[in-house]
Amino acid sequence: MNALVVVFYVAGAAGIALLITRVVRSRGRSGGPIHDRYEAAFLNGGPARVVDAAIAALQSDGRIAIGGPGIVAVVRPVAHDPVERAVLDVHAAAPHGALHHLRLAVMRHPAVQELGDGLAGRGLIEEPARRSTTLAWCLALGLTAFFLFPVSVVLTILDLATAPEMSVPFVVKVLPLLFAAGVTAIACGAISGKRLTSAGQAALAAYGRAHGHLADAGHLVALYGLRGLPDPVLREQLLAAARVYAPRRSRGRGRRPAPSHHLSADYAAAGVATAWCAENSFCGGGGSSSGGSSGSCSSGSCSSGSCSSGSCSSGSCSGGGSGCGGGGGSSCSSSSGSSCSSSSSSGSSCSSSSS
């Protein structure tokens, strides 16, 4: 049994050391300052808030107009930055001006996706795929420690039954290791569960102190979300657009939908994930030209696991079930499954007529 104890401790110490090293390397990198409001918006609320900030800025000075049931019209096609240009370009390429289609398509635009890549490269935010892998490591270590405890109890009973004399029980020998592995898994999981690194939180706080006095709509949305938007009509239009692809909640007893007026969770309550598409395969196109390259979907193609503009550019929806969920390394909408139907009018299917 002594040899088995040595094996337990060597394997456990290696697992603990590997997990701690991974967390420190991914979360302990030095960051840098936030360059503009869109980086602040991405850190605060992901692609959804970036697009909402751009739409608010465009609408506030009359360059676009949003009327009726969320129909966007371009009044002056003038863009001051790449994200605003993405909004105008997607609108020009779309067969209709529905706000929810425009919003989701711009979330997947390279101009928005590259913000996440740049922030991750500077150590301000963790890449979704890497964060998911780290959480899987934490879960594996914790479950291993949990299930090895009853195994060690059984080995202890066998050892006491065959031992010629009394000795320290096997479970007592390995219990410190199992406890250390469990605590490490829980602590590393809690740290890795946060999207922002410590450097990202510090940079976001510094940006808020330096630019909190700005009162234009784009900065207000970037820093405070839709609750900071001074235009209540636009606020409700953006919330309604976010709810279109929100996952349907069951009507079971004791369950109530999250209140939409609590906009500290405005994007989560509306079912919009805050991660970005880290790989083409998570964007519904499998890396093909029809699905959009560089982690994005072109306007009129699949967005959020659905066909948003009437048809995919390739004529069909690929990557069944693919979507941009918060934990899978993708973005823009929360885990809505894709489906193709020629007659469905719901936001999560492929409709042959523009909404």
C-alpha cells in the first residue's frame, strides 16, 4: 500500500500543479489601458453591448432612425469608427432593416469579433475556448478527488483485513491529498469562471473613472448598459430586439422570467451571450465562405444559430445546432439551436420571407 500512496501523491501533485500553472498563465498576464468605448463595452457586456453602443451613437445624432416595430433606416451613411461602419454595411447588404437581424449580424462582424481577440491578446479577457477548457480541468480534478475517496475507503478495508499488524489506514494517508485537490479545483474554478481577468477589471475601472463624465449615448451604453440610455424608446426597441432570439423559458411553477428592467443583467436577461466566436466552426458556417470567415457571419447568413435574413448565402443552414453560446467559445446569442424550416416565422429558424 505504501507504493500506492506514493502513486496517489505523485499523480495528485502533478494534477494540482498543472491546473494552478494554467490558471496563473491565463489569468495573471499584465494588461493595458482600454483604448475606446467599444473595448469598454466589450468588457462590460460582450458583442451585444458593443453593437448597442454603436446603434445608440448613430441614432442619437440622426444618422439612423428606428421606427415602427424596430425597423432601421439610414438617414446619413456616415461612420466615425469601424463598428459604426459595420452597422451601415450590414444594413446596406440586408434585404430588410429589422433591428434584431441587424443587431445579431453586426455582433458577428469582424469589426466586433476582432475587439475580443485584441482584448484577449492583451490579457484583459479570457478566450471562451480556453476558459471552457480550464473549467473542464477543474471539474475533472474535483470529480477525481471526490470519487477517489470511496475508493480509498475500500482499499483501507482490504488493507486492514490482510495486514498482519495495525498500521495507519490508507484513507488517512491519502486524505490530505484528496482534500487539497478538491480545494484547488473549487478555487481555480471560481477564478476561471470570470470572463474578465484582474487586469481587465482594473482597466475597466480606470476607463470608467476617466470617461465617466461623458454623456453621449454611445459612452453611456458602453459603461452602464441600456439602463444608462437616455432615450426610453430606443432602450425598449433594443431590448425587444435582444429578446427575439432569447431562449424560451418554461412555464413551470416557481419559474419567472428575469425582469427586463434590471439592466445590470440586461443582456443576460434577454438571452444574449457575452462571449465572441473564437473559431469559425462556432459561427454556423464551419469556416466556409457562406458562414462568414474570421469568426463572423455575413449579413443575410446564419446568425445566432439561425438564418436571419430569409436564407443562407449557400442556400441552406450548415453547422446544425451551432450557435454562439457563452460557454462554448462562441458569441452573439445564447445557445439557440439552429433549424431550417421554409415556413417558420420564429427568430430561431430559417424563414423564407423577411420579417
